[in-house]
Amino acid sequence: MGSVSPTDSVPARGTASTLDRDAFTLLATHGRLPGQSVELRFVPVHDLQRQRVTTFFCTPVSDASAAQGYQAFQNVGARELPFIDRAILAHAVKFARKLAGAGTVAAIGTSVHFETLASPKGCEIYQHALEAAGVADHPFLILNIEEVPAGAAAVRLIEAAVSAVRGHVKRIFLRLPNNETSVLPCGHLGISGLTLALPPQATRVVAMGVAKWLVRECEAQSAHSCIDRIDSEETLELMTLAGIHFGAGPVFGPEEFRGDARPEDVEAYLTEHNRAETGERRKSSNPDVAEHLQA
């Protein structure tokens, strides 16, 4: 894998930007954003069908509010998003290179904000970062396009966003805002997967409806499905039996890694956790679960 420079083309000091060159550099190299209590952490993503952890997703986390994703950042404008996204990419690539060099097999996910790709300048900055990283043919880096706008009007915008990065990275996931924003009108996007978060405190009926909808969308795209915010063992069981491929959320516990984690610690976690999941998680014969699957 190539290298990503976190300091090219950042806003100059003295502009209206609230973040400067040093802030983006620290986020890229050390995974922390000065003055905002934001840290980049690698959160496990679980393969529900193989009952294994296969991926670690580079996720901004606020130490102050516990918010995750782009909600962790405070007072960040659209013009700063490309530099934040590039810094997250640099941090993720650094971690991926370290694990690969130690022989630890795991995919690493990184995110890009939809607004970054929608802006001509932002898109240019991010494409250059991907090219510099040299990840076009790398099988273990996953790019997740996030903060996609809701509604039918987003269809053309989604097509443009995916097209902007398709030639620069092998595996692209698209995080949908809700189960009313369908990508079926887009035709075949050539993506690897679709991600959707469950609504807070979703009932079994709601959770099952979301899962079924996402599976249908993914089947039409020949893509993998991923559900976020799984918060209970019952919901996890529903997602698994519904055919959801990947999952993440509070139900899996607080395990996560910083970018300076030792590869041997990550390897030990994978070995122990995957053994535990294989031994403990089994498909249920619960009649209530089966009833929701058939509904």
C-alpha cells in the first residue's frame, strides 16, 4: 500500500477554517483531533453468517459525548470535511499496513462524507488521497460512503458519488439514511455492500422489516448487507436469521482498538473472540423468531 500525505492542500492558517494543518496532521498520524476530544478508534464489525470478526472500522468517537461518526465532530464546516476524510483515510491505511506487515488478516474500513464527494474541490482532494494511498487493487481496505441524503432525489447524487471513487478503491459500501431511500432506481452501482442503522429501541417487527428491506436491496445490487446499532441478543438473532451478512453495535460489547495498538493484541483478540463466537452463537429455533421471519 502507498502512503497518504495528511498535509497537502489544507486550508492555510488565518482563514475562516476552525482547524489548521497541524490539527489534520495529528488526526491522521495519532488519531486525535486537538480541542475536540475526538479520537479515531477501530471498531470490530462481525460477520454474522460465519460467526467471526473480519473487519475493523475506523470510527471517530467523541470522548465528551460518546457520539460516533461525523456527529463526533463539533463546528466542522463542509469545506473542512475533505481534509477530515483524508486524515481518517491516512490513519486507516497506516493501521491496515501495520496489521498486514505483521501477518494479521483483517479488513479495515474507512469513511468518506457524501458532501466531500459532492463538492468538485472536495472530490478532487479525496481522489488524490486515494491515488496516493495506492489502494485501488487492495482487497482489505473498505470505503464506506456516509451521510447520504434521504429521499428519491438522492438517486443521481448517489450514482455520482460512487462513480467518483469506483476507480480508486476495490471495495465500496454505501450507508443509507433509512429504509425509504432505495438504490433500486440507480441500477447496478458496482458496490460491495449497503449499510443501514437500526432505529433506536426498534421492536422485533421494525427490526425484521428493516432487515428484510436491506436484504432485498442488496440482492438487487449483488452486494453484502450490514446492519449497525444492534443492541440486543434477540435483535442479533433476528438479523442473523434474516440473512444479514455483517453487523455492529452495543450487543457485541465495548471492544475497540486505537491506531497504536500492537498487531499481536489484535491477533489475540481475533483468535479468542472468533473461537468464542463459533462456540456460543448458534442459529435459533425460537418459534417467535421464526414467526417474524415468515411475516
